[in-house]
Amino acid sequence: MAQAITQALEAEMQADEKVLVLGEDVGLNGGVFRATDGLQKTFGEQRVIDTPLAESGIIGTSVGLSIYGFKPVAEIQFSGFMYPGFNQLVTAAARLRNRTRGEFTIPLVVRMPYGGGIRALEHHSESMEALYAHIPGLKVVIPSSPKEAYGLLRAAIQDPDPVVFMEPKRIYRAIKEEVKEDQEPIPLGKAKITKEGDECTVIAYGAMHWVAQKAIAQLGYKYHIELIDLRTISPLDTETIIKSVKKTGRCVITHEAPRSYGVAAEIIAQINEKALYELQAPVERVTGYDTIMPYYQNETNYIPDEEKIVAAIERVMKE
Amino acid sequence: MPRKTIANFELEYLQIMDETGSVDQELMPKIEKERLKELYKTMLLARTFDTKLLALQRQGRIGTFPQATGQEAAAIGPAACLEKDDWYIPSYREFAGLFLRKMPLSNVILSFSGDERGNKNNSEYKNYPLTFPIGSQLPQATGIAMGMQLEKKKNVVVVYCGDGATSEGDFHESLNFASVTKAPIIFIVQNNQYAISTPIKLQTSSQTFAQKGIAYDIPSIKVDGNDTLAMFAATQEAIQRAKLHQGPTLIEAFTYRICDHTSADDAKRYRSEEELESWKKKDPLTRLKIYLEKENIWTDKDEQQTEKENEETIAKAIEEADALPAVTPEDMFQYMYEDMPDNLKEQLEDCKKFKKNE
């Protein structure tokens, strides 16, 4: 997937000379996950910028570059290091279109690896997408495979508004897929039904989509399960979700992020508002816990796995 | 109304012991011979520990590990100036200083093998756990120093960051708070010349990192960070000032990491072989060893004996870490709050039901 991201960046940089890449170690070193490998060689130091080590500076100057007409793609090395930049994202990037009555627009993409599963150090494994999804004015996109990453990142760069593009680092190299250069961008805000079924809807995104696929495979032909890859966390594709849940009457939502106030909670609220009377069983969520993401020895106890998803599907199917 | 100069600034560079182990006697700080030997032994321990932990990482027994080879003097010189109740707040390459301040080696092994139990200090010295969000320890350290100031304690804080951290807002806010409050704190910038791959010329246009302190009216100095004696002397001076309520000091330790950024890095992508070789000649251990030999207080036999002891110490620490029972779901939940809320109790039960590791 890291390579698909490089390809998408390259394609957008070729198509639009206003697209810039900036961040820590993105140039000569090609990023710590090599997601920008070779770009500085192709496009030069003016368009692929190794910045000082300062997240507030990276996001804040990206806002300024956006106002001035550039399309910055900022890399934050790990999402756990984003917080000095959070201020600029929330108080400026997300608000400027609204507060200037549409005069200043911020076509900024913030890319950052997130999530656990690679035995990384502290602060390198959290899933904090709900923080960004909660901010009005931001879009939040999470790809689930190399092809998805390619198409969604191209769309994110073309999007006229700020997009937080979170890359599940567990699948940077775990999923291999050939990405064709002529693949079209994937529109933001649209979920994808990756498997059709009519007995139970399973909703996932990022690396958890891959885990959900494995859980469903374990169940074999036992139930007709519909699997939805959310792709965009915010704005949520409520239409696809509600249509599916109305059809199946059952739903299991899974994410790696902490349980409370998360993406699953919002989906459940949407289902309550729009499909409550079609439900056959209470909606289940299979999530991380409301604890600090543990160091890696406890990682497998924290991150939801196939077993937990299968158990949740069995519970809703009993009803 | 002609323009006139209203301020002038000067900056000193301090080296006491050069690469050949020759010492400027006039600048030589007061330090017991035995204490110097102890520092050297601890530096050797940290050096061997570095190699062993990298080997453990390569075997998959621990996770990503940031080595510290080459930066031992900058870590240990200041640590050697401190009392038990002074605070030593590392970034993440100050193992030599932490070992001198009795942090168990098994702590570091545990932390890097993905086990939070390694973060507990387990020492009677005031040591702070390693910090990974760059520079974020600096305002926290300043707060501790402000507390000492408020309580009129005769203690000081030594806090570390790297060259990259000087670009963070936290660095500047800390210097400003410390200067305004005259907090008893010594900021040490370990300038190893690279923030992962980013060289200092992309990090700052300033000629030195030390001069950043001048803007905050903080006495600042650039020191040969591979010179244990200079790091010791500069810190001692800073402590004297701090104890006289004259406020903070900034020390730039000019050094080099003779290793990759972490076990996940490949420094060959951004540094030349020649540059690396030239810095190996400035190794902080080599020059201290030569000096000790010249003073007739160190021999090859001592070196071999220490190496052997260090190997044993490290092997024992690995055993200690291995002997601990595996982490449990409770480890994840029990330190979240003083009293566990009901939602966490419920989640803990779920976690135990699906427990994975043994």
C-alpha cells in the first residue's frame, strides 16, 4: 500500500503542478515508511520539501500555502505525533472556508500512518480517527487496500477541502495488489459494498476491513453477510448503510479505535434514527477498549480480531 | 537620533579533552579519579548494552530500538553532576546517564519489548521515563523546576532534547517559561546533527543551537558533546547558577550518533561513509580511555574485566526481564484511573474472555 500511495502522489503531482509534498524526512529519505520514495528525485526539492521537525509548522504553513493557491499534501510521520499540529487543523484548516464566507479555501491533505499491529513504540499505534471526524469542516478518509489507497488519495488531493487521510500501517505491506496507473479516483463520501448478503451487515474500514473479511471467510456459507467498507469516515455514507441495514435487519460494526464516542457509535445513532424498526437484533460493535493503546505485548488483547467479530455476528444472528 | 547598538551577544564553545585524550589543565573540573572511572565503566556498559539490544531486536525479541552509540558523554557528564533528588529527564538516547542513576537495565529491555512495566522508575533517583513525542518533555520538565522554585528547594532539573526538537513550539515555550520564572533547569540539546534524515541545515539557519537560548536571556554555551569532562564542567557551572536562583542554562552538546536513528532506520540513505568514519575518530569513549590510561588509573586488564562484568550485568538484566510473568489484560486497564469506572470493568471482562497471549 505504501507504494500505491507513492503512485497516487506521483500521478497528482504530474497532473497538477500546484500539488506539493511536505513533511519530516519525506524527501531524501522518502518517508519512514517509504511512502514518498523517489518523489524528490522526480519533482525536486521545491515540490517535495523536507521540513523542520514541527507539526504545528507543517500544518500551519500548509494552510498558508493552500490559501495562496497550492495543494499541499502534508505527511505527519505518525498520527500520535499530530497533536502539536492539531491546533492549526482545528482552528484554521477546518474553519477558514466558513469564516471567510467561502473566500479562502483549504485544499489540504494531511496523510498520517495510524493504528496498531506492527509492534511499534509508544504513540505509534493509536487509532484516533474519531477526533478528526468530530471536527466540522474536515473530511476523514481511511483506505483498506492498495487500490483503495490509490483511488482515494487521488480524490482527496483533488478535493477542494481539507482531508485527513489516515493510513492503516498494519496493511502498508501486508496486502499486495497491483495498482494500474490509469485507475480512476474513488469519490469521497461513498462507501463500498465489498460483499453482498441479506442476513447481516458488517461495517468496517482500514485494516479492520481486512480482518472482517477473514472473519466472514471463517463463517463460510453459514450466513449471507453483507460487508461494507466505509472508505470515508466523515462525511458518512448514511444512504448505503441504511439501505443495507434495512435489507439485513442486523448489523455489526468494527473498528480498532476506542469504543466510546467512536465511529461505530455514530453509525448506531444513524441506524436508530433511520432504520430502528427494521432491526431484528441490537446492533453490535467490536472495537478497541477505552484504554491507552497498550505497548505491543498487549496489542493482540486490544485490537479486535476475527474471533471477536465472529462472536458478535453469532450473537446478532441468534435474534 | 542615530541608530545605535543596544545589545551584543557572545557565545562560547567549550572543550576540555580533545580526541587524543589531552586535557586543558586550566579548565579541568574537580572530579575524583574513582568517579571518572565509574563514568567510563558506565559508558562502556551503555555501549555494550546498545549492541546487545540491537541484536535482540534483530532476533525479534524486542521491538524498535533507538541506539545511542556515540552520544554517551553528553548523557553521562550532566548525570554525574546530579544528586538523587535532582531530576534527570531524558529524551530517548540517555541510557548512560540513566544507568549511572541506577535505572535497572531490565527496565529499558522491558519497555522496548513492548511492556509498560519497564516505564516504572524502580530507582531511588528522580528519573523520568523516556519521551517519544519530540520535545514534549521540555515544558513538563520546566514545570517540575518551577515547583522546586516555588518550594525553595535546592534541587535542579536536567532535561534533554535533540536538535530536531528545537523546531517545536514546546522548546521555545519552555525556554521562555524557565527564563521568566528563573526556574532551576538545565536544557541540554543533544545536537547529533540529524533529526532522523533531516540535517541541521534544513532544521535551522542559526549557526548554533546554543544561541537560541540567548533570545530568551538564558546563559547558553556550545560544548563538545563527546567530551565527558566538558559536559560535566558546563553542567556544574549551570547548577551553581541555578542554586543561586539565577535561572536556567542551555547547553548544546555537539555530537554525532554513530548508529542508525533506530533499528528501523538506514542512515546510509542520508549520511556518507566518510562523515561517519570521521566521527568514529571522535568517539567519546576512546578519548576518555586514553586519558585514564595516561593518568595511570586504567589498563587493558581493567577494560577486559569491565567488559566481562558488563556482559554479565546485561545477561542478568535480560534474564530478569524474561522472568517476569507475561502481561495480562489487567495491565491495560488498572492504571487508567485511580478507581476503575464501570465501563472499563465491563470491557476488562470482555478482554479476559478473549485473552490471546499466555
